[in-house]
Amino acid sequence: MIMSKIRVIMAGPMPPAIGGMATVLQDLQNSSLSEQVQLELFNTFKTTAEGRSLFSAIKSKLTLWVSWIQLLQGKQKTIVHIHTCSGFTFFLDSILVCLARLLSRPVILHIHGARFDQFIDRLNPILFRYMQWVMARCNNIIVLSESWQQLLQEKLGVLPFVVVENGVPISVQLSVNKERNKGDLIQILFLGNLTERKGTWDLIEAMESVEGAVLNFVGGEEDVGIFKKLEKQVNIKHLKNKIIIHGPQYGEAKNIFLRTADIFVLPSYAEGLPISLLEAMANSLPVIATPVGGIK
């Protein structure tokens, strides 16, 4: 008798979304997991245009939830795996949790986000109780490290937390020993969405006293308008020959930066377990990072 594969419906932001959570979903889609289970991805990334009307926003979410309910129909054994983070995103994803439980589907909630603890602290008592109630409906709650598990248990109480660390594909063609010509500049790589939280301003200040190296900022904007602000600061400090802002890079373009870098830096003030850090380590890069979040 041939046993049918378990169906796993995984919800979260997919490209063109950028960031760690989207990368995790894409890597899982391309991993051996899709060979072991019937993996189906449900894209929660916002598809409506910026500045949309309230009516368009509500219509979009209602359409999303109807599609979610339709996807969960059927008699096949199905597990729901929802990737979420802090802020309004959590409350939108909580609707997916509730709908899945109403349809008697087991739910795994996967928590990302560097400031989820601060998000909890800012909730009023009603929203805090709602969060606890939603999480108690889940069969498992995945966190990225033991330190995050301990922290969230202290804030939320006894819930079905499970530690599953992030992972990244490992290239079989690592360039461990890079040949360097005399006079070549050391290539320093920052890979991640640009935001004050990740220490971008600290890196600009540090580069004032660094010689013989160039800092490559690779990533999108997490803080709105940060590209222009960084460029202005680089010009003011006369660091155009030391700092290059490349913007977001995808696929092989991103991999080229990882392969050609000499050092990876991530001086974050708060983190989950950053994919960019793991990608740097997978490419045998020496890492300079702050011991925060799941990096500890």
C-alpha cells in the first residue's frame, strides 16, 4: 500500500518580498523538504499598491482569507505552518491561525523578527491576552534559539515552544583561500536590509578610521529613506572611496558578493537569527557581529 505524503501548507511572504523570512521560505521550497512532504506555499506578502484605499486593503485581506479557507479544505492530512513576525503582521497572521484551527488543522507558528520581545512589551492588556490565546491554539511555536525560547517563556508563560534554528544551503564550491594582489582593497560586506537597528550608522563612523578596505552595503530599505540618508552622510564624511551602497541583490548577484568578500560585518542592536550571517558562515567568511538575539 502506497502511503500518500503529508500535505504541508506553509504561509509567509514570498518574493518579491525581501528579508530573512522570505529567504527562509524560498530555501525551504528548494530544499529536500519538498521531496518528503507535499509542500504548498501560501504567499502573505502585500500585493496591493502603496497608498491603496481602505476599501482595497479590506477587499484584499478578505480575498486572502477566502483563498486560505479554500486551500485548507479536503480530507487529506494537512499541517499548517505559518511564518510570522512582530507588529501588525502578527495580528494578520493570527487570523490564519484561527481559521486553520476552526477547520481542525494542526498549526505550527514560526516566529521571526528581531524585536518580537519589544513588540510584546508594547501590547496593551487586551492584545497581550489575545496573543497568548492565539499561541495557545498552536500545536507548536518555533523560535530561532534557546535564548529566544527562554525570553518568550518569561514574557508569555508556558506555551509549546520548540527551537528550530535557521539554516542555509551550503555551496560545494567554497573559495576559502582568496588570492590577493598587493594593493587590493579588503572587501567588507554588510548584507541585510538597511536599518539603524543593524548598526549601519556605526559602520559609517567606523570606516572613518579604516584604511585599505571598502565597505559594501548590500540590501534593501527597512527604514524608509535610509538610502538617501546614508549617501548624504557618506558624502559629508568624504567616504565615497570607502563605502558603496549597492541596494538589494538577488540570487547569483548576491552570491557574488558573498564569494568575493573578505569579511562580513553585522553590528546589530537586535536580531532573531539572521540568514545573512549564516550565509556568510556558509561561505567561510570571518564574521564580526554583536552577541544579540539568536547570535548569542
